[in-house]
Amino acid sequence: MDGNVKAQGSLQQEVIEQIPPHKFFLIGNANEWMERARSKPIQKKLVGDLWYENEAAVMFAETNAGKSIFAVQIADAISRGIGIGPLEFTSEAQPVVYFDFELNDRQFSIRYTIDGQTPYVWDDNFIRVELDPDAEYPMGNYCQYVCDQIETVMLEVNARAAIIDNITYLNDELEKSKAALPLMKQLKVIKQRNNFSFLILAHTPKRPASKPLTKNDLQGSKMIMNFVDSAFVIGESCQGPDIRYIKQLKIRNAMTKYDKDNVLIMRIEKPSNFLQFTCTGTASEMDHLEHPEPVTREKLIETVKIEYPKGKSARDIAKTLGLSHTTVNRMITELDEAGELKKRGKWNIPDATTVPGVPECSTPNKDNEVETLELL
């Protein structure tokens, strides 16, 4: 044992001599760190509270949900120095590099023309990059090579912000944490070394449309989430094929604004030659999820009349039915104004045998003759 201890001590001393702690760590007391932070410029908003300067952010969604559409819109806004609806831009117009590993030039062009004519005019700050199909693939660590090239391109065009569409191209085994870890480390080193801002696009596997979106829906979620500063997801809505919602899942520079009770509602549209997301307001995520069975107006009235006098809140009733609390609140108000709602109190608690079971909720069946709730 003594020999092992001596050997370990000798090895530790050798490591310390090669790289002393003060050359490996940045060391200081808390007041010194506060002073260092004060000397640095305030991080400005690139896309509202979704993505700030000097951050690595991840945006993810299912295939065909519109990730690339919104990402290109973000790059265009940064290049011009403008916001997107309520998503403020507080920095200055600047070069931004869009690494497009998804679309070729023809596919990209179709989205930003009118019937192949009258192309959208981009700002010169918008730099798009795609792979040369005739390029030779390097030997060795391909992921490391691509990350190095990303850094080189950004330095050459004097860009501090970049969007990577998408991260799966860099490593197609990202559902495995051990594959995501080295990739995220490489991007983090590049970001910190150059004060870059990265927006990384990623996928979520196919999932039930009735469940709220969470951090666990991101491929390779654990390691990617650990290394990014911000994360937000695009969800598809049951209210229409062109409706999407944006939900924040991680943020470090501000309070979460777009959570499950206040997701940002967007509509995909192409008013001229620019395919884009247009903000239409905010809502509860529950309003945009599918439901296993229809909830009829009669069932809502029956449930509110029984559960509300017992002391159940609108949120509790909504959770049971799979509706938003605003929908339940409207019904409570309607019944109360009509004098059909008993006052709250223990004397109103009915016998347990008389309380009907409440079924799970789902998307109303259009063929069902029973009147169903308008959830739009």
C-alpha cells in the first residue's frame, strides 16, 4: 500500500510540475469574480430571451416542424439588426454564418422566391455555407475536422454568430450521450476562445402529440442540455398544419418567459418571397396538444358542477380533463353568472359513489354528433 501511495504522489507531483494549477484554473475570491464580471460587456439579445450573445443555444423539433425556416429567419434578422415580432434584437447588425447541412442551393432558393422568380434580397451580412459535394472526406476525427473548419470560416468572414443546421450531420449517434459529449466540448471551446454565439439545430424523435415537450425530447438530451446555455423547442399544434409554438426549456441570462402556460404561438406563412414564422400571440401549451378522446361541453359542465364546489381549482379540473385552465375558468364564470354553480363548502361534497369518472381527453372526432368544445 505504501508503495502505491508513493507512486500516486510522485505521479501527482509530476502532473503539477507540467501544468501548475494557476495555469489550469482561473482562481479568485467571489468579490474578484464579481469585479471581473462587471468589466465585461452585457450580453445582448440575438433572439429575445431565446438566444443571447456568447451563448451556445439549441433549438430542436421533429422533422418538418419548421426548424430551418425559423433558423434562416433568425439569421436574416441578425444580419439586418432587427427583431422577430416580440423577440427583441438588442445588438448591432453583424455577419452571421448559416452552416446548412440540410438543403442544397436549389431547395434553399425555392423557399425564398415566388414561383422560382423574384428572389428575396439578402443582406450581405448573411453568409450561407454548404458542403462541397466534390470535397474529399478527411481521415481521422471527422467531427473535430468539421468543428475546426467552422471556426476557420467564422474568423475569415469576421462573424461572431453562427447557426448550425443541424448537429446530427456532425455526429449521427447523438442519441448516445458518449457521442454528444466530445462534440459539445469542442463547440464550447471554440465559443469561449472566440466569444462566438452558436445556435445549434437538433431533432427530437417521434413522440406522442398529446404530451408536453420537455428536455428529454432532445436527442442526446442529457449531454447537450448540460453544455448549452439556452434551449427552446418548436412544437406542432393540433389547431392547424401551419401553427407552431415555441417553448423555453433552459435559460441562464433571464427568467423563463415562454413556459408551458405561456408558449409563443407562430404561424408559418409566405406573404411574398420569404417563408417565415409570424407571431400571433401566446397561449397554454395544453391548448395545442392532441387529446385521446373528445371532451364534450356536457362533460365539462358536469365536472365543474361537481368538482368546483368541492374546492377544486380551475387548474386542478383542467389537468384532470386535459384542457387549459382558461377554458375551465370561462365555464366556471358562465355557470356562476347563470346561477348554476353551488357555493363552495364541505356540505357540497357529494357521495363518492355518485361522482362519475372523468375520461382522458383527446382531439374531438369530427364525425361525432355530440357537441364538442372549441379549443382554438
